[in-house]
Amino acid sequence: MRKEYDFSKLKGRRNPYARRLKKPVTIRIGVDVIDYFNELSEETGIPYQTLINLYLRDCVVHQRKLSIDWVS
């Protein structure tokens, strides 16, 4: 392996799959939930939005579902 490489002539290329990886959405989340993930973010050093995404992904992988009973 070379000690030095010349990257000055390389052309940058965007990831063609980047659009499929994540999609920006607007949702309303409770302040207490945001505070919880912000505190967890400070402890772990992981951004809070990433933590929320990881938690939701875990729910998808394990097919967790809420059991909500609406009382009329």
C-alpha cells in the first residue's frame, strides 16, 4: 500500500441510495418525551433524533404493537 495517495483528481459522487435511507417528517412529540431522549443523548453522546430513530427501528424489528383500549 502506498504511503501517500493523490485524491485531487477524484470526482465526488453522491450516494444514489441516500434518498431511500431516511425521509424527513414533521410530528408532534410531547415535551417530556423530548426531554427524556435529550437526557439519554447527553449520557450516551448520541444525538437525540438518532436515539428516537433507533428506538422506533427496534419497535419495527420486533413488531411491537401498542394495546390501547379507548373508553367511550
